[in-house]
Amino acid sequence: QVCAPAALGPGMLWAAAWGLLLLIAPAEAQRGRKKVVHVLEGESGSVVVQTAPGQVVSHRGGTIVLPCRYHYEAAAHGHDDVRLKWTKVVDPLAFADVFVALGPQHRAFGSYRGRAELQGDGPGDASLVLRNVTLQDYGRYECEVTNELEDDTGMVKLDLEGVVFPYHPRGGRYKLTFAEAQRACAEQDGILASAEQLHAAWREGLDWCNAGWLRDGSVQYPVSQPREPCGGAVSPGAGGSTSGGVRNYGYRHNAEERYDAFCFTSNLPGRVFFLKPLRPVPFAVAKVGQLFAAWKLQLLDRCTAGWLADGSARYPIVNPRARCGGSRPGVRSLGFPDAARRLFGVYCYRAPGAPDPAPGGWGWGWAGGGGWAGGARDPAAWTPLRV
């Protein structure tokens, strides 16, 4: 027998429709959808969503709860008739699906599969548990609760503990389009920083007199030690001093204009350490972002320059001293030295579970021969060799 649609009540039709959505809804951004956010208790309507004010903070590899609770006229509807949906705001009018639930049916989308689930702490709890947090999880999330006729939403901001670092490639400054800046950050174990992250880094003392791309397509740079060459304007009544701040070039043409990049990275699951040349090192050469994370989050302090995977030479200073580059903490850079003329150690990255160094007989070199003295070659191509 086949039942005609007219034989189904409106509630059953609604439930059937959303059940089908759980099976076929794409894990793609929903463009063109404009939302009105209500987060205060006492708003009119039978469904009211409440989310925590401010933001929640985690780190790469951590577990975080995005809080969201709702209440409504329970006499009119059962909790199984309520649809819970989490989306991530990727643009002002674009949303990417994260998680959706209708009664016992749950589904996570895209990179959130296997990592996202409802907390389920009693009726009215729509909080989302997110495990193994990644750098890409940073941002704003929308919690939407819908019954047959009404809906309400709340917003939660997920922030990450980490560090912002400026970056330019071997070719020199102001060489990166927006897409190239995105790739450069990814290659150095990071992502493009947000304007909020750059502003927070400036408040902590980041000073960099070169403009760089940010995640939203704008170009900015932080000046904590104001001076005229870095856009400092003379402050009236301040004895001719210049003012610090985050200089903003606004939104630039992302395919034609070229700048540096401001990258962001977070907690390291492994360790960064320094080794002298020809020491046993069956590990990867550390990336720039990994060295910055080790300096900021693991307090790595070493007054010895070492190669990194991009061919640059740097060293991290937590406790400043005069012989180690000045009076401020930071990661010192020697640029991209010629490997044929300068001999450094190497900063390596050891991932969790990596084996201990082999007992002797191994060192860093190039598969084509020549080892450390083999000319100006890219350290990213180094492989363990018998010596």
C-alpha cells in the first residue's frame, strides 16, 4: 500500500523532510543566507536559544565544548521534534555545515566527521563537543534550534591559544599574493592570522614594519615601537612622538597585489630541539611555525642559529640578553643564508611516537651527495645519510 501525502499530518511531513535532509544534506557552505541572532533569555517566541557570552578558548589538539542551550513551550512540542544545527560562519553571508541532529539521527559534515558530537546533558542541551581541535576550527559558530514553526539562533566564538608570526619567502619581501600567502602559512605549520589575532599580538608587543595579508583579505601590520618609517603620525602635545597601533591598508586586490603574510599557529603535539651538524637526526627539519610555537608555548630558548625547513636560519630567545640579539624576547632571524658559506646546526621537530635517534652513523645531507659542504641547497630536501 502507498499512503497519499494528504494522509500525513504536518508534523509527520516535517519530521520526514528533515530525516531526508540528514541523509542528503551537502557538507558545503550555504551562501546567501542572512541570519538574525537572538541570545538573550526572555526574547519573544516559543523557542529561545542561549549561548555563552564572549568566547571559548582551546588549542590545537584539544577538546572544547561550544555551549548552547534552548528552552520553549514543552507542552506544545516534544524534544524529538526539534532540529539542532551547528554551522560555521566562513563569510558574512556564508555558512559551512558542521553538525545536524533530529531526534536520534545525528550527522557531522566534512572535516568535523568523527570529531563533533552533542554533549547531550539533559533536555535543552544543544552544546557541541569538538575533539582534536585544528587550526582551521578557529572562528564563529552558529547554534540553531528549530521546531515546526519557529527557530532561534545563538553565536559562539572559538579562539585558540597560539602565536602570530610574520613570514616572507626566500625570494624577498612583498612577493606573495593572497593565495600564495595562504599556502606559505600552511607550509610553515600555520594559517593566515585573523585581524583579531594580529591585534592581540600587537597588544602583547609584536612589532613588525612590513605589511602582510590577513585571513579576511585585508593587509595590516603592527607597530608597538612607533617611528616615522613605520607609518607613525606625530601626536600633538606629545613632544613630537609618534603613535603605535595596527596599521591597516584595508582590503586589497588578492590576485594582483603582493605583500608578506601574518601567520598563526597553536600548540605543538611534538617537540622542537636543536642539533649540531652531523649529529644523529632521524627527524624532520622544523618549520618556521613550529619554531615559533616552541618558543611561545614550550619556552624554547637557545642562543644558537639553526636551519629550518624553508632554508632560513633562526633561533628562539625567551630570556633576552645582549649577546643574543637585543633586549626583547622573540625568534631572531638571519634571513636565508648561503648554505655554502655559513654552517649552522639544525632545528628538528620530533612528532609524538617518533623513534629515538639511531646510535651513530647518520647525519643530515642531500641524497645527491655532498652533505653539509655540498653548496647552496635547500634544507627542505635534506635526508638522513650515512656519514
